[in-house]
Amino acid sequence: MKAQILVSQLACSDALAILHGDLPASLAASDTAVRKLLFEGIAYRICQNFDKSGGALARAEQLAATSQAQLLPAVLTARGGLEVDQGRYTAADDTFHRALTLARERHDSDQEANLLVSLARVATSQQHFDEAVDRSRTALDTSRSLNLPGLVATSLGNLGWSYYELGDFEEALRLFKDGAESSEKSNFTGYSHYWLSGVADASRALHDFGSSEALSKQTLDRIGGLNQPQTEVECLNNLTDLMLRTGRLEESQKYSQRALKIEEDGRDKFGVLDSQVLAGRIAATEKRFGDADRFFHRILAEPSAGPPLLWEAQAGLAGVRDAEGKAGEADNLYRQSIGIIEQARASIDHDELRLSFLSSGIEVYGEYIDFLIRRNRANDALHQADLSRARTLAEGLSPKIVAATQPTPRANPQQLAQRLHATILVYWLGEKHSYLWAITPTKTEYFTLPRASEIDPLIKTYRGLTLKSTDILASATEAGKKLYTTLVEPAKKLLPPGSRVILLPDASLYGLNFETLIVPEPQPHFWIEDVTVTTASSLSMLASAANRPPSKQKSLLLVGDAVPVPEFGPLPQAATEIQKIQPYFPQTRRTVLQGPQATPSAYLKSQPGRFSYLHFVTHGTASRARPLESAVILSNEPGAESYKLYAREIVTHPLHADLVTISACNGSGTRAYSGEGLVGLSWAFLRAGAHNVIGALWEVSDVSTPQLMDKMYAQLAAGKDPATALRNAKLAFLHSHNVFAKPFYWAPFQLYSGS
């Protein structure tokens, strides 16, 4: 029992010391004998002595099968764990399923929960992350229902690794923290250290370098003297990466050599490939191209290397060839690396999990774009940037998905700008370099911008001032001016007053309303006074929009003024907004779902695809952790507590609307994904097929919004297009000389163009 406790704390050497020696002959066929062999096998596995582990577990299985059948599921579970560590995933899956059948036959619910956790680990190890997430959630629910805190902690941590590999670093961070905390509370300190190394990894991926470095060093200190080589290498590799990213090459070398030494001594077999990728990156940075080449080729020749390691090694080799002046080879290697990313992404079935995946490989896209810019191939760089955008959105709208690994027809940027009578501004924010492409009907120019780490703080500051309802124009806010100077002024000569501008933002830029940027001259004013702005997802989707004929007949589905529910109080002006909008459409061509009739099922049954305009006057929620759980808040269904129309439901009901307006807080969503943009209610309506969607970037005023919408629909009724109608309504507020002139009241609403 003491050995079992030590094993649960990953103290394998101490457990083996206690178990050393023979049992009395009288216990040779007892359950004690099976347990002794079982925990010896597990301890040897934790110490990564797989041969001795296999021998002990084989003897335990033989003894259990002949005299202690009740222990056979536990022994098989341990054997399956060893097979996972050895990379024998098919065998492990079979072993776990055999043990699961036996556990269920014996009604051993605790062992069943253990096996559900183990099966999730197999899926994670096989890079089947959508299956791993499903299995881990089942294991987590089962473990919680049985009050098994150790398995709860392990399930949380395993979920963290799955989400980390899927590029959802925010969710991974939360799960790793929960797993570490749960392990600590259960006194599983070894596992707590391991999940803390995951917290450090996720923090680094989110560019919180200070927290990541501090935690990795703290974890190394905590495990000093303990035999936990896997956790130690994990921390060392994280620190190696951090030092490389922050320009501390000498320190990076130091941590890398420590990790490689542990692996050379045979103490750790799990972090070897990661350590070699990092060693290759260090060698490339030091221009030791031969060494870098050898490290990267080892990864590519390793059958057990998963997609992330393969695309990193391929991109690393591309960087080496570029530095050697072999541009053709480098180009081909970058394309191969991106092909690996896209194949891995295509293997994920769940939309919500696929949304975040590009975050794992977006740096490779950035490196390739940097390479193309250096080679004076700015148009190719623009095409590559566009290929990374709105992938999940476009796949939902197209019956035929074209893989990014195949040649993709290009929309001619200038022709597209000409058809749309607009200048298109395409942004790319990178870790090392950022870019802006300005596309007019006659030419495309590109400009180099500051790196993302310099732009992001400005956006955060300026957005904070806007949300505080500060009179940012009167105070001539420096952040607003600097953002304009940084993001727009480089292309100023291509943007004469009165221009129509279509923005394709990137990363943190999705949370910024460009209309609020302050143009310094001739006197400070908001950019909305110079141009008409629309936000779009990609050039390819804009090309589809340019070919779309407008609806011949205008019809309206108007939903809102819902009956209040406990979480969401009444919207006093909702009825007023509904009343103001109705007269703009003939009675025969409008359907109104108001009050008790405004339920989720009523919307879904109304055949929303037949309307050219949809308008929601409701509360809205934006889920950051799971954006497809964002919801329009409607009235309760009769006899049921069901009042949310979820984004995941919206995407399954096709639309053809010219315009969907979400007159609700945070309709645009609160989280931007790499390549995909903000994902929330606006994204869901675009995914369902809406041609244009108006959503809010932050909370909206119940007092001012009905007036803004009234002005916008008056413009639409006068024949204005949605972008012009929304801008004119905003300008009326801006020039009102009252409190509504502040951007807080008119700037949250943003127009998104679909396909």
C-alpha cells in the first residue's frame, strides 16, 4: 500500500526500494503477490525501464489469470499503460478494451473509470484529438460521479494536453491549472508537477513569457532531488524555447544541453524529439547548418513523430536552406510543412475543435510569409496569408472543400477591388514582422508594420478608453493617433476621402473598430468621417460576394423583446426598437416573433432562409471558452427551461439573407482565432449563409441602440447599401453634440461581409 502511494506520487525509485525482495512462500499465489508485481511493473514504467516493467506485468498477469481473477483488470490497465509509453497504440487500445469488459462484468466502477481515462490517453497519443476530447470528457464525468479525485485530476490534465495540441491554448491553460490543483489536493504531487509544466507550456504559447519562465523554474526547483525526468525535461524544453524566443541564446543552449543529457543517459524517452527540434533551432540560429540539418532529419526519419514535430522540423529545414541561399528548396520545404498542418487539421471532425487548430501552426505560415517578402514575392505572400483565413467558415459554406495542399485558384486582387469599388486592406500580425497589403483597382502595395507585441498593447489601451465612454476625440488620445499612424497611414495615399474600405484584420485587430482611429490632420477626427468601412474574412470569400446578385424582394424576420428569464432582465427599449423597424417593411413581407412567441424553436421553425433581412432585439452572450455556445437570449419554450438560441444551432439552418443584425451585446464574439477571426454569433450567421452581419464588439446601450437602428433602416429604405446605411447612422450620432457622440454608443456595431 505504501508503494502504491509512492507510485501515485511518481516516486518510482522509492516504491521499488520498498518492494525489493521476495515474499514469504505462503503468499506466492495471493493477491499480495499480484499487487507486488503490479506496482513493480508500474514503478519500472514510471522510471522508463520498459523491459523490467514488461517482465513484472507479464508475471502479474499470469498469476492473476490463474488465481486472482479479480485483479486482472488492474493488471491489464497497467500493461496498456506500458504499451502506450512504448508507442504500441493499437495493442494498448485492445488491452484497455479487454480490461474494460472484465471490469464491467465484475461491476467494478472504479476500475471502469480508470480505463476510460486510459482510453482517452490512447486517443491523445495517436493524435486523434477530437476522439480524445470526447473520451476524456466521458472519463471526467464518470470520475466525478464516483468521487475519484485522482482520476478527475488526470482527466483534466489529459484534456489540457488535447486542447493544447488543438491550438486552444486558453482552454488548455485552464484545464492544466485545474488538473494541477486537483492533483495537489489529492496529494498526487508528482502529477501536480507534471500538469504545472503544462501550465508553463500553455502560458508560453499565449506569449505570457514572464509567467511561463517563472513557473518552469519553480517546478524544476520543486522536483529537485525527485526522480521525475519527464517533468524535468518538459520544463527544460520550455525554458529552451523561451530563451530562444527572447534572444537569450546562451541560456537556451544551457537548458537544451541539460535536457539532451537526461535523454542520453536513458532517464527520459518522451521528450527526446522535442529536445532535438529545439537543438536544431539553436544550431540554425548559430549558423551551424550541418548540425541543424542532422537534428531536423532525425525527426523526419522517426516513425513515432507526430504532425507538430514533423511540420516544425520541415519548417526548420526550410529556414536552413533559406540561410544557405537555396531559395527553391526552402520554398518547397515550407509548402510541405504547411501541407502537414493542413492534413492534420482536416483529420479533425468537430468544427469547434478545428477552429483553434491553426494556432498551433500559424507561426509556420508567418515564417513562410516572411521568406516570400524577403524574396520580393509580396503577391505570393498575400496569397499565402489569404489561404490561412476563414477556413472553417468557408468549409461550412462550400459543398466542395479544396485542401490547402492542392493548388488554389487565386482571386485577382485588383479585379476584386474594382468589382467592389473599394480599397482592400489586408493585415498580417506576426511574432517577428507584420504586414499590410493595400489593394486598389489598379495596383497592390505592401508595407511592413511593427510586430504584434508592439501593436497589441496599443489596442488594449485604446479599447479600454472606449469602453469607459471616454471622450477620446476631445482628449486627442495618443493611442488612437498612434494606431492610425501605424495601421492606416502607410497606405494613406491609396485612400482618398470618400473611399470605400474593406478590412481583412488579423489577430488582435479583430477586436478594434478602425472607424474610431484618430486621424491627426488637418484637425483630429475619427476615420469614419473619411471612409466607409466593412470587415471581411478572406479575399476568396469576397470574390464570392462580388458575384452575388442582390435580393429582388425585401422581407424581414424580426425577433426579440423576449420575456425576461432569471439570468437576463428586461430590455426596456426592445419593444420600441421593434416598433421603429417594422414600418420599413410591408406587413405582408414581415414576420415578427415578439414576447412569448420569440422562442428558439419558433425561430428555427420560421424557415429563416426565406427572409432577406433578419433582426434580433435581445440579450446576447459570448462564450470565450466555447464560442459555439454563444447564444441569442429569447423567451422560454412553453413548459421547458430552454431560452437560448445557440451559435451551434444557428449554423445548421441555412440562410440567404442580405443582412442579419444582432442588436445585442458582444454579438461579434470575444475571442479571435488564428486565421478565423472573432467567433461568436456574427460568425455563426455568416457560416449559415448570411451575406452581411452586423454584430457588436462590446456591450451596447439599450437607450441609444433603437435610435441608431431606426436611422440605419431609414437609410436602407432609401436604397443605401448596408455599409453606407450603418455609417450614415453612426455619423448622425457622432454629429449629435450629445452623449451619443462618444464612440462607446455608435462604434460597437460592425459590419461583417460574408460570401
